[in-house]
Amino acid sequence: MSAKLAIAVVGFGAIGRQHARNLANIEGVDFAGVVDPLPEARTSAESRGYRTFLSVEDLLKNPLDGAVVSVPTALHYPISLQLIDAGIGVLIEKPIAQTIEQGTQIIARSRSRGLPLMVGYVERFNPAVIAAQGLIRDGLVGTPLQVTTRRVGTWPARVRDANVIVDIGVHDIDLISFLLQTNLTLLDAQGGMAVFNDRIDYASLTMDAGGVAANALVNWVTPVKIRDMTITGLAGFLQVDYLRQQTHFAPGRDFVVTESYEDFITQYEEGVLLECPVVRREPLRLELEKFVSLLHGAECPDPEIALGSLRIALEATEMIESKLRLGATT
């Protein structure tokens, strides 16, 4: 094995191009190239100076330490297993697979081979989320009570094989579970097909996050792009804007019991949101740097959290589709 880690990208679509750009510029990485069966994708990669391969089989004829799997979701399972069976550590773009069974097998196979496995939930590496995570960890929010997320905007044309919950809603499902370090239970899901007639394009999920009330709003219908989260705790309030990489915190208030109700309610003055220091960096770059550290032997994030996020997304999909079928027959 060379001093540098040889890492390749499988799939040169919109996100694959960003992975390649970053890997080609990370110190200690020898970017091994791009795998894509499409001639136009390989031509695009070659124009950037990247080595290209027609198939994973061709790639594996060369020394390789790690690979980023950024193909359509339906291909996550076979390609990830092919790489794992060849002894390669993988970073799989979210979701881990199309089904829970496939995801379970990927995790089991990587563990049996003792290989790093990472699922690409890039918002975990958003500097604004990292700042919020520190405030939660340090107890400044206190006991969390409520979490709300919004991930809305217009439909990205690149998405061809997933509904809005599985494609982008899983980011917020994962973040809620990741930040609160707890499994989620789906309580209710509502939504439908506003623009599409073959997949859910708007949804609202209500979940229990270890006793915390959690709600996630997601759609491809809103004409403006919004990506944010709020967390209300007994000791404070957090507001996270993923796009602007901003985190604001409002400390809670200590209330003094008074004999007079009028005196007591004067304590309920509106707090002030304070902007927290955030060192802005590209989240995908931070994610890939983490993957490189895993290939060097660092501890892997638990992939079971990613599997649980997929489970909630699939349960919500089935719940909404069942309601739509019931509505169609009444």
C-alpha cells in the first residue's frame, strides 16, 4: 500500500463530481479516478484530468484503499458489496440502500471483513450543526423538548428513483437521531403527490425521539430553498440554518415564583437570539476528511443510525401511500 490512500469515486453524477473535486485536493489522498458506464460522464471526468474506468471490475485491477459510492440508490447494494468483498472501505451516499434487508447485509458484510463503512449524511458535518451539537453536549440547551426541521424547495431533476422522504427527508431524520443520540419512532406521516403522480413529493412526519417531540417537514413544491432546524430545551433554544451555516442560541430564563400573577408573567419577556461562532467550511470536504481518517483506523460512526433513518423513511412512505390508497377507494 502506498503512503497515500488510493480512493476512487463510483458514479460521476452531480454529487459524484463534488466528491471527486474534493478527493483530488485532500492531502494524503491519491485520487484513483472515476467509475461510470456512461461515455458522457467519463468524458466529463477526463476533461477534469481524472482517470476513468468503465466498471468496478476495471477499477479493482488497480491498488485501492477506499471508494465513494455515489450511484443511484438502486445500485448501492450490489456495488457496495462488490467493493467490500474486494476488501475496500466504502462511503455510501445516503440512503445506505433501497431496503432494510440490503442495508443490514451491507453492514454485516463490512463488519465481517473488518472494513470501514460510512454513510454519506453530509449535514452531520455542516459547521452550523457541529456548533449546535456542542451546545447540546455541553448542556446549554438543557433537556430537549421539541425538534422541528424544514427541508423544502423545488424538485432536483437528478432524482429519478426516490420520493422526497427517501431522497432528502432522510437527512433530517438522521440529524434528529444523531444530535439527540436516540432511536426514532414514527407516530404519524401525512403527505401526497402534488406535482408527481408516481411518488410522494411533500410530507410531514411526526416522531418520538426518546421522549422528545420531533417533526420534519419536507417537499419539492416550495419555490424557495429552506434548510433549517430548531431545538427547544428547558434551558435554551437553538436555531440552525444549514444553507447559511448559522447557529443562533437563546438562553432560557430562570423564573422566580411570586405571590402576584401579574408580577410572575412579567418574567415572560422574549429572549434574544445570539449568533454562535461557526467556522464555515464545505460540509462535504469535512465528511470526506472523516472518511480518510476511518481508512487510517479511526473509529467509525455507527452505521445502525443510518439504517434506522432509512427505516423511518420507508415506514413514512408506506403510511402515506396507504392513506392515499384508502382515500382513492372512499
